[in-house]
Amino acid sequence: MKVLKGVLPLNRAGALRDAMAGIMLAAMNIPQVLGYARIAGMPAVAGLYTVLWPTIAFALFGASRHLVVAADSATATILASSLPAMASPGSAEYVTLACTVALLTAAMLLLARIFKLGFLADFLSRTVLVGFLAGVGVQVCIAMLGDMLGLDIHASRTQWQLIAIVSELSRIHQLTLLISAVVVVVILGCRVSWPRLPVPFLVVVGAILASDLFDLAGRGVSVIGPVAGGLPTLRWPIAGWQAVLDLLPIAAACFAMIVAQSAAASRAFAERFHERVDTDTDILGLAAANAAAAVTGAFVVNGSPTQTATAALAGARSQFAQLVFAGIVIVVLLFLTRWFAYLPHCVLASVVFTIAVGLIDVRTLRGMLRESPGEFALASATAAAVVLIGVEPGILLAVALSLLRHVRHSYRPHTMLLRPGPDGRWRPEPVELGAETSPGVIVYRFGADLFYANDHFFVGQVRKLIRNAPHPVRRFVIDAAAITAVDYSAARSVSDLCRTLISGGVDIVFARVSPYLRADMERHGITEVLGERRIFATLHEALEVDGDGDGSHVLANHAV
């Protein structure tokens, strides 16, 4: 097994470039991981732990040169939506449960690597992922409003949080609201004007200094309080068997999100820089990273698209930048954590709020609405499910909707009637009753594989075309270019159809039959029913043969 695939090869110029990018990455992402710890209900220092040993573990065992593996809003939200029912957020028991989830997730990722299940990432489409992240964005925005307004909100569901906030509006802390508003405006404004400027880092540093100088805690502004310093100690998370069983669905939700989101991010940036993607090796790196998180008091880590984009923007071209980032975190843990005690909760919540706003990809959603209203509806349904019923059901619904949408296309595929055009080329037209290719001849194209769910649609449409044709049909040609497979159920229906048509005087033939389809037809007995003279590799050959003297050979002169 080759290690450091995401780092090597590396020359001196590349190392210097990535080192500078790592410094920039630390400046921009340290506030984010503190915020993600806040979302997950973990101690603030746990956010720093996610970018120490987990980052090093991925750089050692992963393959992507760009993927930043650390705390992430999506997986943090999964923890926040489930674990508070089992333990009080921030407590030692809660930390143990979060570490156990990371360990279970690592085990699932390891199994996925052993059995080469990287293809599972394909079951969450880009459409659904956009909707999921939008839902997470809305959920996190609402979750942060309590801290941003100075309200003590303990509701677990998003809708209950919103109701609690509305009912407590008269108790808003004015100074906290003012600070939150200034932070949000500054970060969002600078994101447009100076995107490479580490504004969140500057805001956090400024807030810490202002909090200490003006005693914001004494003025009623809630602050983080003492933060444990030093490097994390190694410890095995010990949870009871019942707790492990209860945590399995949470780990499965994290696993699904990690595989889909990390694969999407690594593929996107590999394509941008013309590099090869090795999803299975990345899954191994993610397994190692989550195992490292589990034994160092951290929580689930993920390949973050937003942080990966930040690294690319800073100039990172290998995992050496992430290793430099981890080195800076060591310095922070050893010497600077005492300053985090002055950091107002509202500032951290505002930083997270701006991150969550960025998860709502309005441009892509607008493009979906314009280009494909059906996909926009799918993304919106996924987002609504995440907000209203939770992250884990949202992920399951997202996968189900993706599969159902695919099945729907296969269940009712595009079908066409082919007619010769005046330019000598075939012209596809919508299937309409009473249409034909030429007197006595119909050339019909079916746009999907034949399987148990669509065989009745296929048979029914063929029968209707023949029954409603303006002239008695003597030759029915099936353009099978899009059909690569026939399952057992469909083969029975197709065989029965062929027998009926042939006995009724209709010469049914299959054209553009691929080797894969030919093998299925032979295995299921369709070839025996048709005979070799009714199966052709090209449409031209199928039309050239005039078995019943119907004149179909005239159509063979048209280009296919």
C-alpha cells in the first residue's frame, strides 16, 4: 500500500507554495472548525482536534491532493440532530458518544474500502446534494439565531427552535444583536469584495481583543469561557452495547454523507487540475481520519467542499498544505487556547451563520429551476425534508428520491417513431397513434433497457401502434440501440409479443442489437422465437432485407 499519495511528488517550490497556502488555510478555517464544534454540541477545542491527527491521517493514507478533511457542517448537524437526546451537549458522556460515532463511521468506511464500494457515492446525485446542503444551511442558520440574539434556546428540532425564538423576541440582548449584525455584514460584504482575505480569522481575533478590552462578558454578552489547551490524549471511546446499537443509524448517516460529499469534492478538484481520482484510496484515508478523530476526543470528520475550495483559492496543490495547517493548530493548542475564553458566543455563531448561508447555492438552484423544474423540485423536497424531519431521514429520502427519479425515467423512457426525412436522414418523432414510417412499415425506438417495470409499457405501445396504423403493418422494426439488457420478466413479455405478431402476419425484427443484448436474447430464448433472420447489428441491414416483399428495402437508402 502506497502512502503519502496526496503529498508526493513535491519539490521545493511546491512545498513553499503549499506552506503559504497552509498558513492562509489555518487563518480562514480555524474559526470555522470552532463553529462546527459548536454546531455538533462539542467543546470548542474538539473543533481544533479535528484538524490535527485526522488531517495528518488522511494526508498519510488518502489519495486526493486537494481534499481538506476536517469538521464539516453537514456531519456536525447530523450529530446535533441526534445525540442531544442521549446526553447533554458538551458533557463527557456526549463526547464519548460522538467519538463512538466517529469510530463506527471509520469501521463502515474501512469495510467500504475493503469491498471497493466507492461507487456508492454515485447514488447521491448532484441535484440531491445541492438540496441537502441547502437544507443543512437553513437548519444551521436557524440553530445559530439563538446565540446571535442572546437567547437561551434548547429546542432540538428546527421548527421548534424557530417557534422558541419568535416567542422570546422581547428578550433579545441588544448588544449581542448589534455585534452579530456587524460580524455578518462584515464577513458577507468582504466575501464579495475581498474573497481571499481571511476575514473570519480577523473578526475572531478582533472580537477576542474587544471582549477583553471592553469586558463584554460583564455587559451581558455570553463568552465561551475557559478552553482546555494542550495536545489531545489518546483514549478509546467506551460506550455500552445498547448505546452502540443506538448510534449505528447516526454513523450510517455520517457514512453516506462522507462518501457522497467527499467523492464529489475530490472529483471536482481533480478534474479542475487534470488529476486522476482514486475514490477507494480516499475512502481508506477517510477511515483513518475518523479513527484518529475517535481516539483523540474529536468528532466525525469529512471531506469538506467549502474548505477544499478555500485551500484551492489559497494556492494549495497537495496535502502538504493541510500538514502545515495541522502544524499551526499544534501551536494554537499549546500556546493560544487561553485567549479563546474571551470569544463571544454570538461572534462564533455569526461566523457559522455566514458559512451556512454559503451552503445554500442559490445560483445552482436558480439554474435548476430554469433548466429542469423536476430536478429543482427534487432538490427542494430534499431541503425541506432536512429542515422539517431531520438530517438522517433527509439523507435516506434523498437517496430514495434519486433512485425513484432514475427508475421513473427507465419506467417511462423516451420512445420515438423514426421517419425518413427529405435530406436522406432519419428524423425521430414523438410516438403518436395512427403514425407510421411508411405504408405497412413502422420503425420504433425504445429508449431504455427492458426490465420488469417497463415491459408492459413497451408491449402496450407496440400493440397500439400496430392496431392504429393507417395501413396494415407487415413489418415492425425495433431500433434497439438504447436497449443493452433484458431481464427474465421482460423476456417473457417480449417473447409472447413476438409470437403473437409473427403468427398474425407482422414481421417483427430487432435492429442495432449490441453483443450484450444479443447474449440476453439468446439466454432468454427470444432469438429462438424470432430466428436469426430477424436480428440485425445495424438498422440499415434490417431495412435492406425485404422478407415479405413490403418494399421496406427502399428505406434502407436513408442514413442512420
